[in-house]
Amino acid sequence: MKCPYCSHPEDKVVDSRSSRENDSIRRRRECLRCQRRFTTYEHIEEIPLMVIKKNGQRQPFDRNKITAGLLKACEKRPISAQRIESILDTVEKSLLRRHNKEVTSWQIGELIMKKLHSVDQVAYVRFASVYREFKDVGEFMKELKDIVKKERK
Amino acid sequence: MKCPYCSHPEDKVVDSRSSRENDSIRRRRECLRCQRRFTTYEHIEEIPLMVIKKNGQRQPFDRNKITAGLLKACEKRPISAQRIESILDTVEKSLLRRHNKEVTSWQIGELIMKKLHSVDQVAYVRFASVYREFKDVGEFMKELKDIVKKERK
DNA sequence: AAGATTACCACAATATAATGTAGTTTTTTT
DNA sequence: AAAAAAACTACATTATATTGTGGTAATCTT
């Protein structure tokens, strides 16, 4: 565990206690180089995933809602429903693997866009234009040009 | 560490590895009752605090901004600047103590309101009426009545 | 579709963490 | 302002985690 003060990688545990609910372990560690102390927490890898919406409200992660948006973006595009499911799989898993209990809908959008971009660029632009307003028109045009260029090939 | 499947409090560590950057330890644990396995992560207690704003964008926690809003809500109220600083202290500390790297501005508002409510109820209502729209008019009127009743005493 | 990275698994040898008891300080609640 | 709860401290005893090696499978990148 890297010391937060001096970045030294070695330390020792000075105290270790379970929380009353046994849902975490608090350890008090001491850096072997600078002797300073710090606290760490051990947690179970989070399973429940809460989404923070734009208005700041939370709600449980609902895969179906996202699927719906993606399906719409992929209308009339050569992407199978299977393909979409697999994109969702990847996104969901990589969200679950994060250590963070909470995700913003914006982060989810970004992840999907990254995936979608490598699968179908037209669908990507459709999705992107809904989920994220391009920072400026220039960026949007640049994306479009790149895609048109490739489609022509 | 409580088993996420059967809630049994005893388990053993089956594998334990540092992340390459030494900023966390991943442990693979096995429940002593149901034998199922799960993963835990140990992290340094978080120090940097990111605020998720209503529009979904992040920014570093800025105490001054919050102070400004609070000061305005407390205009002409018998609350010293010192008092306000101490409210902010409490809120900031309790945010830092959470295990969560990120907080929504909504959560911060709630914390401040809780504190403010016990200090000055009129200021509380002013602040609340800005930071949170009361779910319904009834709730707002109820708050007002309670406060007026107390003021009369 | 191949290559790289990361999670997961097993086993054995060594070193370090967990736990009880207990006192102090800090923080939160009433 | 006092009481209650939580975090940090120390020390001694016991028990368990860490680390290397090495292999498989799943996932991410190109």
C-alpha cells in the first residue's frame, strides 16, 4: 500500500478492526519510511450499482433502459441485437469492476460511445448527438467528415 | 468480512495481490460457511473529493462556493460567520469520512440542511427553498408552520 | 484474429496481521 | 453541556495472510 504522504510502497499494519456490521475492515497502517500513519478500508467489490442522473437523483442501474436507447440509435444500421447485447455486457461488467458504488449517466454514455465507435460509426454519431452535446460544432463536423471518408472507401 | 452471498461473517483469504501501482490490494476470499468466493479491495481512505453537479459534470470540492451560498441564506439572521464556518467544517469532514470518492451536490445540500435546521430554522427554510424544491406544497407549509409556532414561544 | 493484460486458480514457505483489553481523543447526538 | 459513539493509541498472544511460481481463462487492444 503506497504511503499517501511520501509514496513509499512499504508499510505495516498497526491496528485492524472490523466494522460492527462486518462489511468492511479498517486498518491503521504506518509507513516504514516516514513513519506517518494512514487509514485504509477493505470493502467487498460492489455489486449494486447506482446511477446518478443529470438531476442529481439516484436510481438502481437498469440495463433495459440503456438497451432501449442503444436500439434506437442503431435503427436501420447493420448491428444485430446480439451485438448490442454484447456491448451492454461489456459496459455493465466494466462498470461493476470499478470500485465506485456510483456512476453518473454521463459516464455510462461515454463508455457506450467508446464501444459503439469501434462497431458502427454512424450509429455512434447518432447516439453521441443525443447523449452528449458535442462541445462545439467543429468537433461534430470533424467526426462526420472522418466517417463519411471511411464510408466512401 | 461478511459474505455477500450468505452473510456469514467468517472467511479466509485465498489470494492477495497488490495492484501494480500499489494503490490498492485485491484479496480473493472464501466464505467458511458456503465456500463461495468473492473479491475485496483495500484502499487508502479517500482524500480528494469530487462533486457531481446537476449537469453530470465533475469538479473538485470547493468549500468557498458552498460558504457563499450559506452566507446568503443566513443574511440578517443571528448566525455568526464563525457558526457558518463550523457548519462547513462538519459537512466537509463528514464528506471526507465517507468511503465514496464522489458526492453529488444534492447530497451536500442535504447535509448542510440537516445541520442548518438545528441551528436556525428560518435560515434553513431559505436555504432549503433554494437547494431543494420541496416535494409538495404541503411539506413546505408544514415546515413553515412548525417554525412559526416555535418563533412565537 | 492475434497479442497483451488482468482475473482467477493452486500450492508451499515465510512474514505479518488479527484480536482482546484498555485508555484517550474526537466527533456526533441529545 | 453532557452523554454516546467512533477513531486512534499501545501491547501481548495467536492465527492467518503474503509472496513466488506457474498455469488457465476471460477481456481489451490493435
